[in-house]
Amino acid sequence: MKLNFQKKAAEQMCADAEIFYQQIKKRRSVREFKPDPIPDEIIENCLLSAGTAPNGANLQPWHFCVIKSQEVKSELRAAAEVHEHKFYNGGVPEEWTDTLKHLNTNESKPFLEIAPVLIAIFQKASTHDHEGIERKCYYAKESIGIATGMLITALHQSGLATLTHTPSPMNFLNKILDRPSSEKPFLLLIVGYPTDDCEVPDIEKHGIESIRTYH
Ligand SMILES: Cc1cc2nc3c(=O)[nH]c(=O)nc-3n(C[C@H](O)[C@H](O)[C@H](O)COP(=O)(O)O)c2cc1C
């Protein structure tokens, strides 16, 4: 099929790139959420956006579990905190926990119960192609990373805050969410509105000179 590509004027492109940067740089990882509900329609459209991501051989190696049930959220919090307790109490090399000190995070994860929506993202080892043939997914991690980035961006653009959460290990997600062992938990996204007095770590992003070279 023919691509429907409409070239924009250079000035428009420059303006759009600047506007997008100004919007996306406001995204921050939030750890204090309000319980206010989110319209399902927003979540559905953001997941559809994630599903447009480029991916290896178009095998789309992802599955998204949207969790709204209070009971399931409480179960996930309890399971995550068991792992987080180990993590913060000698379960991983000190070098790792040292890198997190400036974020002031700890084993307590109330946001897992408070935020209105959690999205557990699973990476599939194989999926069915357009002819229904089961195919091993290549570049699955790269693909799901791109889709997750697009999901976070879509949620941000919709006016929502997120936290990328990776309790380690994450196998409890398969059990609680009834996903097959062939699916690997990729990460857990916490989605909602920040509290009115929400604080975020005072961190900086690298400037352009240190993240790019021209050749
Ligand atoms: C793959 C990945 C895993 C992360 N895991 C956690 C986590 O388990 N807990 C947490 O509080 N933050 C987690 N974060 C959030 C990072 O700490 C955060 O993105 C980083 O400090 C930069 O802050 P910013 O997102 O506000 O720009 C994770 C981020 C990524 C990309």
C-alpha cells in the first residue's frame, strides 16, 4: 500500500519539535498518586499508541494487563513489597542500591494500591504472524522497550503521570495476573494523577553536547 506521508514546512517542523520537547521534558517519574479514576478511553488509546510501535518483523511481542481492581492491586503491592524488602536489605550488591540513594526510594510501595491504574507489560517469546503461524520473536526486548516508551509518552501527553516500576524479580506478576510462563514480565507502569503536594527528586538530564556527536 502507498504511504500517506504529508511533508510539513521546515518552519512548522522546527516549531513542532520544539513544542514536543517542551512538553515531554515535563514528564517526571511520580511516586505519590491520587486515587482519582482515569477514563478507560484514555488508557485504551494510549495502549493503541503503544501498539503502533516499530517492532521486530511486526510480531508485536507484547501484552498489556490493565489493573484497576483494588483487590488485585493490594495483592500486587503485598507481593512486590516482599521482593523490595529483600532488595533494600542486602539482596543486591551495595553498588546497585548506592545508585538509588539520591532518589530516596525504599521498600514501601503504597502507590501500588493508591494509583487508579497499573499496567503490567509482558514480553512474549513467540507470537502468531499475519498467516497465523507461530513465530519466535526476535528483538523482543528492543521492541517492547520502544512500545513502552511510546506508552509513557502517550500517557504523559494525555495529562497523566507514570512511574516505571521494576520490583526484582517480577515473576509474581505472571502468577497474580494469570499470564503464561512463556511471557516475561517487562515492567509495571503506575498510572494516575500526582498528589497536589507531590515531590520529585531534584535531578538533571544531560545536555545536548554530552549526548550526541555529529559525523
Ligand atoms: C527500566 C526502569 C526501571 C525503573 N524502576 C524503578 C523502580 O523500580 N522504582 C522507582 O521508584 N523508579 C524506577 N524507575 C524510575 C527511575 O528512577 C527514573 O526514571 C529516573 O530516576 C529518572 O527520573 P525521571 O523519570 O523523573 O526523569 C525506573 C525507570 C526505568 C526506565
